[in-house]
Amino acid sequence: MRRAVIAAVLAAGALLSACTATVAGRGDVGLPAAAPTVPAVPNQPTIPNQPAPTVACPNVTDPQAGLAYRCVTAGIARTSDLLWTLNLTKQVEPGWMLGEGSAAINAPANAPLDRVTELVREQMVELAYWGPNPGVRTLSSAAATVAGVKAWVLASSFTINSAYRSQQHLKVRTERTWIVALRASDTQLALWYVTLPDDVQQLWHTVPALIRSIKLH
């Protein structure tokens, strides 16, 4: 994942649309004028006097998303992000980071979880999490039970654009990303992700256990 360079704008309006009536629409979430447009997104849930997230690795709690989970690695720290309200990163080489994070969205009970994960991935591509024009391959996309509730897990592999790699003097060639959407309530979905470049490919095999660590909080 590229180094974060832009501040979060989720306070003004957030994440993707999981409503079947608008899921195919496109809109603007407050990106700079030069940035690409991304799928329209509904307002993020807000709860007055909500406790702040706690990052005390190996444990993370995100009250806004309603999730608790484990850090993918030691030394991961909070950074601002356009998409994920709790975003954790760690530099793996100059100009590149691994990432983990969570968020929540308002969504009706019939929102298709598989499409939700696909739209999150599309939006991350639009926001250049893997640099410009990466190659994208789905490794798996399947229903699951996470934290004891219905969920969907989308696993993807990204090939970093070779011209971009050369320009930025990057070692990273590929990155694997997992996106999980789970039904937190009748009106809310919780989202979690982790993205791991091949600089730290030894962590790839730890992700299934990491997903099993996710709890509703």
C-alpha cells in the first residue's frame, strides 16, 4: 500500500453504498478536484460520546465499527485515510506500507455482502492504494461466519505497475489484500481489511487466524 498522503474526509460523508437501489451509482466523497470519482457512499454511523479507538498491540478495539481484532504485526500505528476511519500502517520500505483497518456503514438487512466487498476493493483501487493501474486478481470470494455472524471475505492479489515501481524505486511487486464485511446489526455493516505486500509475505499465512480473531465489540 502506498504511503498515506491525504487526510480523512469521512466526517463529511463516508464509505460505499450497500443499498441495492444505489449500489451501481457513482459519486464524489470529497476528493480533491484532480482525483477520480468513486462509488457513492452513505453517511457513516455516528454515536454521541462514543469512546475513541484503542490500539494497544496485539489488540485493537474500534467502537465506531463495533469491532475488536488483533494487530497484523507489531509496530503498526494509526494514520489518516480517506476510506477507513481506523487505519493502521507500518512502513515496509521507503514509500510503501502494509495496512490494517476498520469502519462501519449504514446498510439495509438485504445488502449483498459480496457486492459490498467488491465495491470496497473498487474504491481502494480508485484511491490508488496500490499505485496507479495495478493488476487485480481475485484469489477467493466466499461467504463465511466471522464473529459469529454472517460475513463475506474477499481475498485479492495486486500486481504493482512496473513503470510506477521503477519511478518510485520500489522493491514491492505484489500485494495481497483481504476485505471482510460482516453484519453487525439489522442496519449496520462492519468492515475490516488487511493488505500485505510481498516485502512481508511471511505474514500472508497468518491472515486466516487474524480474521478468526475479529469480534463484535
